[in-house]
Amino acid sequence: MNKETKLRIHNITAKAALKFGSEAWVMKKREEQGLEAAQMKFLRHLLGITKLDKEKNQCIREKTGAQNIIEEIKRYQKKWLQHVQTMDTNRIPKQALRYRPKGRRNIG
């Protein structure tokens, strides 16, 4: 299988799996690192590069033409937020976005 076919498979399947449900995520640094590591593992395997080759992530992305998964997720989240803001107020995503709990939580 050639590089273009493998990259198309990555874009269709692996990237979709990594981004699944990301519109509601609050990403911490640890999750960002895990997502980026998963993407880079696939791209390194695609090119036949090991970590021992000491190739930088940016160079690998340039060779494959792939974008950083974290930046893609953040763009997707902004796009989803704009979409939710244009919804009617009776829609559940809009209500969930505006929800503010009343009262206080119990201690513990």
C-alpha cells in the first residue's frame, strides 16, 4: 500500500476516532499529549520512521501533509460552539450550554 492510500485511511478512520465526541471536551495538557502521541505514532509507522531516528514531529507532519490533531480539535470545537449558538433556545444542546446549576454542592 502506498503512502497516499495510508494517509487517506488515517484521515478517514484514525483521525475520526481520535476526534469523536471532542465538541464537548475540556482538554487538559495530559489529554493533548496523549492525542498527539497517538497521531504521531501512526504517522511514524506510515513513513517507516522509528523514535530512534530522532525525527522531529514537525518534520513528520510536513512529509505527510498532516495537521496537528490538537489544532483540528480546537477548530472543530469553535465551529460547534458557533453552531450551537445559532440554534433555537428550545434545543437541548443550547439549553445544556446555558445551564447553570442552582444551589450549592454538598461537601465531600
